[in-house]
Amino acid sequence: MGSGTRMEEGGGGDVFVSKFTSSFTKMEKAINNSFSKCFLGKYFKLEARKTCFTREFRAAMATFLTMAYIITVNATIITASGGTCSAADCTPPKGADCVVKANAGYEACLAKTKSDLVVATVVSAMISTVAMGLLANLPFGLAPGMGPNAYLAFNLVGYHGNGGPLSYQTALAVVCIEGVLFLLVSALGLRGKLAKLIPHSVRLACAAGIGLFIAFVGLQSSQGLGLIGPDPANLVTITACKIVDPESGACLGGKMQSPKFWLGLVGLLITSYGLMKNVKGSMIYGILFVTFVSWFRDTGVTYFPDTPLGDANYNYFKKVVGFHKIESTAGVLSFSEFNRSEVWVALATLFYVDVLAITGTVYTMAEIGEFVDEKGNFEGEYMAYIVDAAGTIVGSTLGVTTTATFVESSAGLREGGRTGLTAVFIGMFFFISLFFTPLFSSVPPWAIGPSLVLVGVMMMKVVKDIDWNNMKEAVPAFATMLLMPLTFSIANGIIGGIGLHIALNFFDYASSTIKWFRKMRTMVVKEQNQVSATTTNTAGVDSTVEII
């Protein structure tokens, strides 16, 4: 009897779940039908693209979870440039070298800059993504891209403003001008044609080289795991040291004993395992785990040590929810140094990366979403190019680098996102994140490092498309990939790769040019002969007429 009662209770539970599921399904169907027939549903063409409101919402959530890491990663990388902070922000004793030493005043300025850049990243991503949805009706997520941010921080400006040829303000002006040029090229419909001018092997190698460059940054102590550091004999060496020189980053003792490194390695394994199993949001789960553990004070891995700066950061972190107003990075563009050659090299490099990488990413996402027709075009293509170019201009005025369509948009496409409504929802999620700046500003470098390494891993997959059996293709490609991390410069890799390609193909180019000139000469001679023959015939006819 007791058994029968339990069965009846179990059956009642199953009936309740069944009724709830049925009711929820009916409600979802009603919402989808109503929205599809309203103005917004028709504007986004939900029925034409065989999708619905709830599917677009789920797709947006999937994309946002997979690309949300960029909020803290981008802010952390650009903060490494020092932003608008200078020696003037240091606490006494001041000096030119206080920006590379442990100085409470300068570090407090960096903390504020990072908060500014978190907001700038979110706002630029929100505006660009919503614009992509409303104007191009495509389900793509946009944000400041990986690669240009590292190029600005470590090549153009330098770590804490040291070693780079340009100031942070000038670098942002370069990004803005590049965005204007990119917008002009997009408006004229020349993006695809310009991309095709670059040798195929070098185009592929650039993506891999930038991936190696980003991974190299993620392995260093200043912006990542701390596995590698400087060495006077070998330039770099393995470190992960428990005691590190705060000025040079050199190991002073306890090699491979840094608890922060081992915690970051656990985060790397968590993210890697999630990617292996195709778990949505894998890139952010490792960051969340490492960050959560690092928020506990009085531990070897804490992000809030018992120092004046650690106390200030902890007090800001405890607010949890709070809207931060951009104070130091918005509207600081400076065009006063545009008479220097370094500015134009930087402009050409950023423009090249934009034309190549961003154009390719947009097109790839369109192919994944099955938007591309048999002629190689897709609906909304023109406006998609306009939007990401305009997004770069907006981002530069806020303090961040080039805006790009993210490959993580493929997560939403796999969930069924097919219209701009997905992009609008992604923008909404970015807007909500604006009110959690204290949390996003408190993510440690050893939580960011693993994601940088894995971004590098994912960018390496293009090397399989390089023809390694053809030395004319292989040598420039290899040089491009090798020079970017070893010279710590994306521009050097691009210049080296293109230069080698021209040198190795010089004979072919010269031969083709000579053949072209010979062909043109033959055509000209033939035309002259025809003209002479015609003139002779005309003269003979005139003589005959005269005799008659």
C-alpha cells in the first residue's frame, strides 16, 4: 500500500512536470507567433529566415557568454600601455622610472584607467553590435578585437608608456584615422578587392603570427600567467617564480613555485576542457574560476594584498554594482605628432589588419550562417562593413582600439540565430554589464593569461591552408609568423613577410613584365603595319581614279 502511494505520488509529479512543460511550450509558441507578426518581427524578417523570438534570445546569450571575456581582457591589455597615466601621477619620490617601479600613485591611476577601459569596451561593443542588428540585420557580435589592442599597447605605446614610439593619445588618433579610411573604403565597396592584393600565404600567416604574439603576451607575468620572464643570457626563460623583481620582472627565487601561475594553469585546463567538449561559454568559465579564488584576501593568490593599493581596490570591488563614468580615456585623441614616420607605419599596419582580418571574419560568419549566395554575396553585406568601420571610430573616441566582428558569433549561429534581433539582444547584455564595473575591473592578470593563450591556439588553425611544399609561399609565411612574437611587433612581421614574398617572386614579376612589354610592342608594330598597308591601298586607288 505504501509502495502504491509512492507510485501515485511519483505519477503525480510526472503529470505536473508534463503539464508545466506543455504550458510553457504553448506560451513560448504564442510569444513567438505574436512577435513574428508584429512590426519588429517583420523588420527582422523572422519568418523569412525561419527563426523565432526565443531562438534569437538563446543565440544571443550563447554569443555573449563566449565573447564576454573581451570586457576584462581588452581593458587589461590596453591598461598595460599606461593610458593617460604618467610620472606626474606617481607619489613622491617622483622620477621618470616611477612608472615601471612599484608606486602607489601610478598604480592607483592605472586602476582608474582600467575601469575607464572596461566601460569603453562595453559601450563600443554595445553600440556596434546593436547597429549591426538594426542596420545590417545580421546576428553578429562586435567588440574591440584581439591583436590591434596588443599592437597599440606593446608596439605603439609600450609597457607603461616606455619603449613605444607614440603616446597613448596619438595612438588613439591613428586608430580613429584608420577607422575613417576603413569607412571610406567600405563605402566605396573596395574592402574585398584590397584584401586580395596581399599574398595569400602572408594573409594566412598574419592570423597565426598575431595568435603567437597574443599567446606570448599571455605567458608573461605583467599580463598573464607569468610562465616566462626576462633572462640576461637567453633573452627569455621559464620563470613562474615566487619572488620577482618588481622593476625588471626577473626571477629572484622560487622558480616554478608561484601559486598564481598554478592557479592560472588550472583555469587554462578548465577552459581547454570546455572547448574540447564544445561547452558554450568555455572561454569565460576558466576566467570566472581563477578570478573567484583570487578575490579571497590573505592568500598567496589574492588580487587584494595588504597594501594601500590592495585596500583601495578591495573597497571598490565591494561595491559590486556601480556605474563608472569614463574620466581619462574618452576624447583624448592627439594629432600633433602626425608629422612622424612612425605614425604612418602604424596607420598602414592597422589598416592592413582591418582589411584582412575583419573582412575575412565577417565573410566567414556569413558563410557559417548560410547567408552567402552562389555569387559570393550576402544580404546586409554592405551595411555590415559600414558598421564595423564606424565602430572603430566610436571606440577610438572612447579610448579603445579597432572594433571587429567576433568569431564567437558562431556560437549564436549554432544556436539558430539568423537575424539582427540576436545582435540587439547581445547589445542588451553588454548594457547590463555596464553596471558591474567593480567586478569586471577586479579580474587579475593570471585569470586573463589562459584566455590569451587559447585565443592564440585558435588563431593557429589557418596554417594548415599554407602550401608548405612551395618555398615561395612557405618562407614568407614562416617569416611573418616568426617575426611577430620574436620582435614583439605585428608590423615587423607583415613587412618582413611581404618583403620576402616580393624578393622571392622578383624574377617571376620581372619576367612577366618583360613578356607584357614584348606583347604590347608586337601589338603596336602590327597596328602600324596595318595602318601602312591601308595607306598604300588608298594611294593606289586614288591613282587609278586619276588615270580614268
